[in-house]
Amino acid sequence: MEVGATAPWKVLPYSGGHILMDVDGGISRLGEDTIYHPFPISLTNAVVIDDVLVGTWVDHELRLARMAALDLNSDFEHGPTRGDLRAQGNSSHHQVAGALWSHTVESEPLAICANNEMIVFALWKRGIYAIDKDANELWRIANPEFKEISKLPRGNEIIAITIDDTVNLWTRGGGCAKISCEDGKEIENSCLPIIGNVTQVFRGDVHLLCTSEGEIWGYDGDDLQQIAVVDKPIRDAVFDEIWRFLTWEGDLILEPLQKNTRYELPVQLLKQVDDWMVIDNQGNLSPFLD
């Protein structure tokens, strides 16, 4: 079933269904044909908090970066194009169309996460920030230091943030810092003995750390265990009684081992009613392991 007219980048749930963002920065409601472009270029990070979409975009050539929020229960609008940015720069007239708020950020946003109360994001070499959905700052801290991996290429670069009882910061070299949700104070700092570049972190019954080499590691806060090594890097993973994975080739369950190969590139897992579905790079939606 085709649910998107363009190549999907990310799908996020909200109270009215799912919002689909494509690789060109277009957004639409899943299953609808009309695509809007409130953002001038493609998004780099996106989360939903209380039916508000908070997204970031970065243009390295123009040296511009911005974070903005859209009300998902309101009509979308078409905004400025990249050509407008090139002509006039990051002026107040060229932000994000229909935004509840829109702010320039000082450097590239590396990772973002949200729960019901706050949004936490990391800026390249600038630190970690926590805000509410109205962009009011709650706290900010410097980037945590991981001395054991400081000499690894980009080892201290934050690649993921998760939130449970604490804010958890994860780096490319296997660094993990637990931060207080209330005030941003560092609670714990450790370097996990993972060989390889950590590129994705997923939260379920444990945290799964996936590397560019296809390694899957499980971390429960105390013990680290290598769960599997797969041929292709993991593209998405979701825990719902069991872990479901998408690789570059197709669908995968480890226990009991089940897999299938897809003709089109799988992009993301999403749940519709009681069934887990896969959206591919052609905008087609089909059952997981079908």
C-alpha cells in the first residue's frame, strides 16, 4: 500500500495519526497526498512532544542552522525555499512557515529526544540543552568528557539521546553519560568497551547500541552484552515484547531467527493498530516479515 508520494525520511506518531517527513523536507499526514514544505531544506532531527513537531535543519554551505516547532493539529503552510535563503540569508522573513517558534542555533544539532515534559538536544561543540515545548530553556550543560575515548576519531561526538529516569547521552566511541532530568547535573559517566563506531541507539527492555560494522550490543545500565553481529548495519529497531529490526536488506527477528529480504530499501518500523508495518523508500507500507 502506497502512503507517500515521495521518499520517506521519518514517520512520527501523534494523537491524530502519523506525520510523514520526506527526504526533501516535505511533511504530510500519513496516507494523504498533499505535501507541504514549511522548511526550506531537508530536516536533520525531529521529535514530537504534545502534538508539536520540533525539527532542525542545517545548510552547511550557507552556514545556517535552525530549530522550529509546528502544531500538528493546524494546517501546514509552504515556506521559504533554499533559493530564498541563498538570496537573503537567515533573516526573520525566511524561517519556517507557520511555526509556533523558530530560532537560529549556534552550531549543528547532533541529536534530539523528547518525553512528555521536555526536549533535550546536543549542539556540536556547544553543549547539551533542555527546553520545554514553548522553547523556554530549562537547563544547559557543557558536553561531558570521556577521557578514555578522547583520542578516537569523533569518539566524543554525541550520536543519540534517550530519556527514561535520566537523560542518557551516547557517543560514537561508546561513551555513556547519565544526566539529571531536573537540572542537568551529571550522575554517571562511563565508556563501554565496544569496538566499532556506534551509530544508533534504541531504547526498549535494554538499550541497544548498533555499530556501523553490524554489531548489536545490549546495555541494561550495568552489564554490556554483544547480542549479535549482522551482515548489514541496522536501520531501525523497535521493542514490543521482542526486538524487531530493519537492516539494509530487510526485516529481522533474532529469537527465534526470522528474516526476509526486501526489494526496496526499508526505512522505518511503525505500528498501526496491533500490527507492525514497514515503510520503504518508495513510500510503500507493508507488514513486517511479509
